Amino acid sequence: MTAFDKAAVAPADELTGSNTEANTMTSTPNDVSKVGVSAPTVVSAADAARIAAERKVRARRRLLSSSPLLMFGVLIVLFAFFTAMHPDTFPSFANVKNMLMDTAILMVMAVGVTYVMIAAGFDLSIGSVLVFGQVVAAKVMSGIGGQGAWTIVVGVVVSVLAGVVWGLFNGWVITKLRVPPLITTLGSLGAALGVAYLLTNGADVRDVPDAAYSIATGKLLGLSWIVWTAVVVVVIGGLVLHLTRFGRHTFVIGSNAEAARRSGINVDRHLIKLYCIAGGLSGFAGMMSLIRYTTTTVGGHGTDSLVVITGVALGGISLFGGIGLMIGSVIGMFIPTVLNNGLVSTNVSAFWQQVAIGLILIGAVYLDQLKRSRRDQP
Amino acid sequence: MTPLLEARGIVKNYGHVEVLRGVDFSVSAGEVVALIGDNGAGKSTLVKTLSGVVQPDGGQILFRGVPMVFTSPIHCRDMGIETVFQDLALAPELGPAENAYIGRELFKQGWRGKLGIIDKAEMRRRAQEAFISLGTDVKDMDAPVAALSGGQRQSVAICRSVMWAKGLVFMDEPTAALGVRQTRKVLEVIRRVADQGVAVVLISHNMSEVLQVADRVEVLRLGRRVAEYRSKEVDVEMLVGAMTGALDGVGA
């Protein structure tokens, strides 16, 4: 599917006069053989003010119909519902803290996946790369010994680098060998986990520097450092995505890679960078998990990529690329968490959570499709 | 007056197929030149050689009177030569202003610019100015291009090229997919572009359209320029005759 198949969903027909905006500036439909050339229009101050006002109205309308806002509504409803069911326990600080903690590590990976998906890529390998990163980091840390913060710093660097290596691999295979991202990262999903198992013989590494314990229990404003770390990653990720040229190129490539190429953007190099970001953040998430649980968790991340991709898609990141907000991913990631937590405290089988998430995901993507096909008639 | 771009005896072969057999071509600043010809006459190939997409096998290209070898489309772009592709090459999810600045984003002043932060407001303002000065009906600089009509999309693609074209714009069938009214809008835009001093090379199949907007018409047949007319001195019949070889066109 090319970008312009997407664009051509429903071309507005000017001749029917349905597109009023398009009709306002034209001259009268006079003799076709004469191309009327009026003097170039000059932008007056009044015009500029009117344009700015119109822009505000349109911006508000776009915001109101955006997926993140809709999903924020869903999140509020879910929260209110479970609060009504369990007024004492569900909205308590301890429980909210739990939910934040549960989401934090996945959220770091979601930042990377957001970039990749906005560029119309895909990454299934993040859960395995997380395990690979934490295993390599744990091995290196126990290898160099030491219990202090510097050993942790080394671990962080190693975990990120280990993730970047898989990102390089994914990006290289996808851009140079032209293997589709779904298959490439499905392959590295297996391969990265396999290598991690080989390194540990399938057993978890429990040898973690003492400093990890103090980080895991340390708090700022009542919240764990793990949560704050995720906040920092999300904020930086969001700023880079929405304010910088790097972020803009990510959107352009996801929207129409050929247009990006013709405009002189090095598409392959950019995509490789994005897979490296996803990989590096997954490795970093591995280190966060290692600190939180003070052990590697080689068997515990088989569904991470599905959870993250679900959350990101719920947040309005288009599966076809070119559309998305970082805040959307944040909101999307909390929906599974809140559902899970709420259902557990409601004594509903946690299996229902999977059913509910699946259905919400399908519903969200359906709504997104509807909006795409309707955007021609504002 | 020296033509802005002049091609002399351009030859291009694809394998054993001679697509261009010594084509001459020229265009001056502020002039709209239509390039017409039957399918396979070599119009697209000629434009590709003149816009750096492919390298000619022979002949000479002069830009502002100076011999020049265009190594790539990006090279041409840097020289002030832009191309409006038939498929427009727009990013449908992005707005007109964002599309206008793909690959040429403006940075903010000072330290924020050094961090790679782009100046969205300034880009939107300049794009809006350019769009208005060309008299296009694209109003919403933020709406995704996919939500615009075909004519508006065409306008976005043309404006984007014109914003950056200091010398010359190639347009490959810019009205091919448009209705009558939209076509007229696009032709108006093309005329305005030329009036701003930019040279325009228009590839088209539509004879009456060509005669409306072009100052000059160059006709290609079987890889050669067979005729060159001022559009005031020619009618559709003569053009068709030159294209098909029924008439022997004599350069005007």
C-alpha cells in the first residue's frame, strides 16, 4: 500500500460544491480559454488575524476529535468505574503507585515503539531485547564485581549498547536486505531471547550489585526512581518527536518514504536510527527491570511486545505510519494497566483483562479507520 | 537573451533503445514552455536528464549559459531547479506547510535551533505567504494533505516546488487527474509562477491546455525536437500534426 492509496480514500469533489473552503477564493467561472491572472494577493494584517483565528478553531476541532483525547476519556471512565466499585482500595495512593510502577518499564519501551511505528515500521523484538540487555548487563556487572553505583552505571551503558546492537541488526536487515519489519523483528524476537538463554543456560542471574536495592527502594515525592526514570524518558522522547527535525523526518518517512527520499532525507539511515532507539530503550528497560526485581527475568517478557504495541495503538499511533502523539502512547499504555489492576481487585479473573484489551484494541483501530475515511468531509 | 537552461543534442539510450536522439531544448526565465509529444516521444526522459534523475549519454546542458553536469536531483535542487512529480510526492498525513518544508526544515534561532528544534510557526507563516501570493485556495495549513481535494493537493505540490525554485520548475502532467475547474486553478498558478520570473517547463497531453498557458511549445517525436512554436501562432491541429509527423513542423 503506497502513501497515496491512503490519501485517495475519498477525494472531495469540488464540482459538487461540497468543499466550501475550496470555493471561496476563486473567480467567477468564466471563459476557460482565458487564464485569468490577477495581481498576486498580499497578506494584510486583517487577513493574518483572520487566518490565525480560523487556525485556532480548526486546531480545537482536531484536538477534540483526536484519538489520545478519546482514549483519555476511556481511561477516566475505567478509573471512575473501578473507583465506584472499590472506593477504598482502587484510588488509593498505594494502588496508583502500583499501577505507575507496573507501567513504567513497559512505558520506556513504548517510547521506542512509538518512533518506529510513526515511521511505519514495527518492532516485535523489544521484550526479547529487554531480556538480552539485562542478561548481558548482569553478566558484565558480576564480571567486573563491585557493589556500588558505578557498577550500576556500567550496567546501564552495557544494557543500552546491547539493545542498540539488536536495533542495528533489525534496522540493517529491514533497510538493506528489504526483509519486512514484521518478519525481521519476529526473527530477532526469537534470536535475542535464544542468545540470552545461551548466556545464562536458561536460569536467571541473581547476582546484582547492592546499589540496585537502594535505587529500587529509593523514592522522590513518594514515587520510585523507576517511575521517575520512565517519566524522563517519555518527556525527552516526546520533545524530540514533536519539536525537532529528527522527529519531523520520522513523520515524513512514515507518511511517504518516497517523498522523504526525493527531498534528500536519508531514509535508510533514519530508519536504522529509529530501530536503534527502540532497541536501546528496550535494553535500558531491561536494566530498570533488573534493578526493580534484583534478578533477571528471562521468562517473563514473552508478551511485552504485544502489550506495548497494543498500548501504543490504543493511543492513536497509526499502524500505517505518519500519525501519532507521544502523549497518546502514554495514555494508551495505562489502559491495560488500569483494566488489569481493576479487574484483579474486583475478583474478576485476570483472563478477562486479555479479552477486554483485545476488544478495546479492535474498537480503537476501527474508530481510527472511520476517522481516516471521514476526514475528507470536515 | 541567454536561455536559463539550454540542452544541445541530448542523447540517451536505454540498452539498444535510442530514446533521445539529439534533442535540443531551451527555456528562459519567466517563460512557460510546454513539452508535448506522443507516448514514447521522450518527454519524460528529457525531463529526467534535465533534472538530474538520469545522466545523458551525449550532448550538452547549459545552465545560465554555463556548461553543467547535473549529478543528482538534489544537485539540481541546490541549483534552483525543482520538479513537480506526477505522483506529487506529498506526505498525506502532514499539512501543506509541513509538506512545503520536507527536507528543508527551518531551525529556531539560538540554542534551541542547535538542539535541532524546528521553527514550526515560521515555516507555517512563510508557507502561507507563498500559497497566498500564488493565489491558491489552500487555507488550512495544518490539515493533513490527504483531506484536501485533488486540485488543492496539486497546488500544494506546485507551491512547494515554486517556493524553492529560484530558476526553473519542471511539471510533469500537473493537471492529468483534475477536473475542469481545478485544472483552471492550476493553470492560473502556473501563469503566476512564470510571472514571478521563474521558468516553467510543462509536460502535457492536453493541447488546448498547453495553448492556454504556454508561451512556447516544443514538440518531440521519436527522440527529436521536430517543431517549436510560439503558442499564439499555432493551433491544436498543427500541434497534433507535428506530434504525429503528419506535418513537417518548421520552427517559428
